[in-house]
Amino acid sequence: MNSRLEFKKVIDNKNLVSKSTYTCIDNLFTEEEKENILVAEINPEYMDGIKLCEHYNIDIKIGVNCLICECKRGENKSYVALLVPTGFKYNMSSTVRKYTSSRMVSVAPLDYVLEQTKMEYGSINPIGLPKEWKIFIDPKVMEVDRIICGSGLQKSKISLPSEYLLKLNNAEILENLAKE
């Protein structure tokens, strides 16, 4: 990884991730897999993906951003997490709207997201989201062996093998999710 961050095992540092994130890790992954999920403390000033990569000398290709969207069709609402590499935009209006058969897709209300995820603003991650939320992953995320994403807390970031994302409840790869 060659960053200036000091990564440690999450299982030995559960105070560095949100409770919802740790509970998911503890319940979903095998003991061997848990050994490969790492966490590092950061200065919250650099929690934004691009700032994080620049400040801590992290290859931008391994940074992943997570955005929660609200999908509406009539009175029905559903929520989805979108994972794209750092530096890319989200293709919500065409890709997500079509795939979810929604009339409208927008960024979910922040207060609702924070309440439902029990995570902090700027560190939402796909690990520990409500079980009914779908997780859409752009294929570019899977092109690297390890990724870095939020931990649920502003003070840290998680590093894990990208293949672990596919073990998450309702996770699937969605083509054309990221756009430049």
C-alpha cells in the first residue's frame, strides 16, 4: 500500500470503527478474513477521498467513496449504497434510476442516513448498512486487490480486500456506476 498510515487489525481496534461496522465484520467474516480487515487513524480534516490520498500518500486507485441514495417510484422509497473509486462521479440519473426502476434517484437525506447507519458524516461505508439496502459496486472498485473506505467514524479508515465487498448483504456489481 505504501501509505503513511499505520494500519492495524480491526478485531484488535474496534474503538476505531462504528459499532454497526464492527458488528457486521464480527458476524459476517471468518476469523481468517477478519485478520485481513485493517483500520488506521486519520486526521478527520483529510477524511475526503482525494484529500486523504494526497495527504497520506495513498494511490487514488484504492480509495473508494460510498454514497447513499434514495430511490423513489410513486410513494415507494428504497435506499441504495453506491461504491465508486475516489475521483469518479456517481451515475445516478441513468444507471441507478434504470436499474432500480425508479422515477427519481437523489442523495438520501443526511439525517436519515446517519440515524439508520449509526455512522458519522463523511465516513459512511458499505459494512454494516441496514440489511434491506442494496449495495451497488462499480467494477472499477474490484480492479484492485485492496481498497480503503470509511470506517463509520471520521477519525479512521478501513482497508480490506476488495473481494470482501461481495460478501456484504445485497451487494452486487453494477456496470457504468462510476463516471469521470
